[in-house]
Amino acid sequence: MDGHRNCGICFTPEETRTHNGLCPVCGKALTIGVYHRIDSLADRGEEEILQNPPPNAKPMRSFVPLPEILAELKGVGIKSKAVTRSYESLLGKLGSELYILEHAPLNDIGRAESPLLAEAISRLRKGNVNRRSGYDGKYGMIPMFQG
């Protein structure tokens, strides 16, 4: 997205155009993001693309890496020993990461790790997660439970 990290401003391309490319807080130029460039090159709107995808388009699948989910649930860093132990244990009990994220029965995930992980993966599979876009050098996030 477009934005100004110092002022906490995150805009869509349309909002950026409305503000003439300037931060409404400090008046400096916004940093233009990749989505703005994609928007300027697109020959159709996002709604039209979603409603009428190309005939050979594959269904979209969206995942969050399992270690990131575990780190959020445990309240620790992604490289922590607790995350590494849980991750390796899950792979040993249930199979590959992609299988766990996409196909493993939620009851099995709950027994292997925790009901909270099963709920997080259920939300991920349904697309019922929060997406926070990145802007101006700030990474985007997809928290499972936080707003």
C-alpha cells in the first residue's frame, strides 16, 4: 500500500489520489507502494477480475507459514526453541507443513498441539483472518486472532 510510516498513514491508491499523493498529517509526499503500480497498470478493476477470472486461472490459495502461527500463539519469536519444538513435533505427528495447513483434520491438529492451533488453522482455511497491509517499509501482517 501507499503510506507514510512516521505518521501511521496507510492508503489505497484511490485514497492517495484523493490526497494528491501527500500525507494528510505532515504534508510530505507519501511513499508509493507496489499495489499502486499494479493499480495503474490494470486494465480492469479488482471486482471485475474476481468475478470474471481468466478461464485457465487456478483457484487462489493463501497460507501463513506454520512457524508464524505457532509464534503468534505462543507469544514468542519465530526462531524460538518453543516454536521449533512444536513445529518439528507437528511435522513428525501429522506430516508436511502444507498438509497440516490445508488438509489435516482439525481434531488431529488439536490433539497434536492445541485446540487454539486448530482454531487458527480453521480460520486460515476459511480466509477468516485479519490482513494488515504493509506500507512505507513496514511489513504487512496476517494475525490469526489479533485485530
